[in-house]
Amino acid sequence: MSDHRQARAAFADLHKDGCFVIPNPWDVGSALMLKQLGFCALATTSAGYAFSRGLPDADWAVPCEAMLAHIADIVQATNLPVNADFESGYAHDCEGLARNVRLCADTGVASLSVEDATGDSSKPLYDFDHAVERVAAAAEALRGTGVLLTARCEALLVNHPAAVDEALRRLPAYAAAGADVLYAPGLRTPDVIKAAVEAVSPKPLNLLVSSPIGLSVEQIAALGVRRISLGSGLNRAAWGGFLRAARMLADQGRFDALGEAEPFDALNGFFRTHGRRTP
């Protein structure tokens, strides 16, 4: 079995029972560090990568070719399974979406997510029927690859007037269309999270926790969630530390916040031992 096949099989097994956290690195260094900390799988973050390139997290601000190269870089960084944040698949039509999904699978990912946001503020979600057709097209494109498909409903992120109801309507339809994992970013309260778990059962639900929601991993697991991702959370935490130190220096001429920095010797030693080797 190839390394990619092994990673895909291992990732599928993680979804069969229990609950696991899948953190989101934004470059090779953060991917290596997360593996060292003991996480069993990783996920890319479109926002984290976009911010690192000086771009917004807007639909297709990072071109498809650049995103595919970044995803491949994260896959190659470790031997852990990787879920790709593939935004809306870089195509509105089903044929183009299927083509791009196959290109994403070719990077070696164990899973990829496709969302139903259009990027058009006047019509932020694809029409229900077309959204379901897109999930079916993506699922068909992945048939036989072992790559899991995560279908995302963005209703809560685009301020849909009945966001929770719309998510609970769409997620089961995406599951029936062939999605392996279901995901609605923005779920925060136990009752809504539990309702989403029950709506897609027996398929697994991914919960985004990119800021404190008053629930621990143990409490989230008790609600029936199988997978917890962090989205841009770790990347923004890194930006937070950077900006605290930079603002203190710019505004006060003080270096105090640098005392919170990870020691140079610790980072240098880690990457000396675990980092990439130049050819």
C-alpha cells in the first residue's frame, strides 16, 4: 500500500468512533511542529495561507494553482493524513468542480472539503439543488481514490436569515449526495451542535472551534462530534503574539512582549532534528 493509501485508510479509521482534533498548519514549519506535539492528522487553512501571502481569505484570492501547490507542500511535510481546505473548488459548475477536485486528490491528501459559498454577496450560497449536485459531482470525482469528501454549509458565515435551519436542511442532503463528512462552520452552542450531529448521523460531523466557545474537547465529544478543526485559529494566535510584541515596540518603545517568545534554541534545535533536508 502506498504512503498516500495508508494515510487515507488511517484517516478514514479516525472517523469511525470517538473524537479527534485536526489542527491547521499554514506552512511546513507549523506542520512539523504539530506532528511533534502528537496530533494524528492535519488540515490546511485557506485563511492562514492567504494571510501568509499578504492576501485576504476571499474566494479564489489565492489562485487554484498556488493553492494546490501549498496543499501538496503540507502533504509532503509529514506522513500524517491531511484534509485540504479547498474553498468552493475553484469552479461554479459541476464539471469544473470535478476536474479541480481530482487535481486536489492528486496532491496526496486524505480528504478535502468543498463549500457552498458562491463568493457573490448578492447571492452568497449556491441554490440548494445546485449545491447538492456539486457535492454529488465531487463525490463521483473521488470515487475509488480513498479520499474523503467533506461538504461544508456556509450559511452561518454568510449571515443567512435562517442560518441554522438552512444548515440543518443542507447537511443531510449533502450526506445523501455522497459526502463522507459534514461541516457547518459557525455552530457554537451545545443544542445546535447536537442537532447537527443528529441531522447527519450516522455520518460524522466536523466542528470548527477557531475561538473559545465555552466547551472542552471532552464536552464536544460527548455531543457526538467526531472531528474538531481549528480553521485559522492557530494562525491568528501566531499573528496575535507577533502584533502584541510589534505594537508594544512601535507604541511604547518596549521589548517586554518578546519575553513570551519561544526560545531560539528550542526552535532551532527542533528544526535541526526534524526539519526538511536540503538536497
